[in-house]
Amino acid sequence: MTELNRLRWRARRGMLELDILLLDFLEQQYPVLPSSQQIAFGALLELGDSELWDMIQTGQSAAQPEQAKIIEWLRTGKQKNESTD
């Protein structure tokens, strides 16, 4: 099983909304991310559904700046501009 397939499996959640957001991100953005953000995405997948959903819905900051960029994309459908960090 490839890493992308493992992540796809981990992105499948009990909450349909999260499934859609995470799988869209995985297909559209993950392949072009720098390795630091790919690692951050994997770490976000370790969070529980409710914790991750709350971060997305409220815009709550993630623990790491790399994770915050991913949360921003999940909230808005686009990655946060590097110049606004």
C-alpha cells in the first residue's frame, strides 16, 4: 500500500463533511505540498473528528504553522498565501 493510499484510508472519517474536505485536499493539494506540510497533514489526521472539525469551523489555530496553512485551506478551499504568515 502506498503512502497516498494510507492517507486516503486515514482521511475517511465518521463525519461526511470531514470525508469530503479531507479527501478533496488529499487529491488536489497534497501531491504538490512540500514534505513539511505533508507531514503536518498526517499529524492532523491523528486528531479526533470533533477536534479537527472544530478547528476548521472556528478557524482555531493549529499547534504548528504548517498545520495552520492546511486548516486555512480546509476552511476556504485554498491555501493561505505565504506572504500573510
